[in-house]
Amino acid sequence: MIQIEMGTHHSPNRNPGFTLDGRRHRDWCRHFIGEFDGLWEAAMEVTDADWYPAQRG
């Protein structure tokens, strides 16, 4: 099972979400796992320059 939460930037309410069962929703689970893996591979380590851009050289 995987829990999917649809994140928004300016929602006054809790973000919508749903749960997928790997046996019942095999194709959708593969889709969202692929999305996660793509984001993970593209992620970069956060540095001080990310938090304090004025200090960039």
C-alpha cells in the first residue's frame, strides 16, 4: 500500500490524499512509484546558499 497526498502551496485545508493497494491498483502504484523515483533522482542536497541566497559568491 502507498499513501498519495496531493500537495498544494496555498491550501487553507488539509491536502487531499488517497491510498492505493498494490494488488488492486498495480498500474497506478507503478506510476506513482516512478514519479517518486524520478523526483528522488533529481533531488539535490540543500546547502547554506539555498537558505541564504544573498551570501552566494
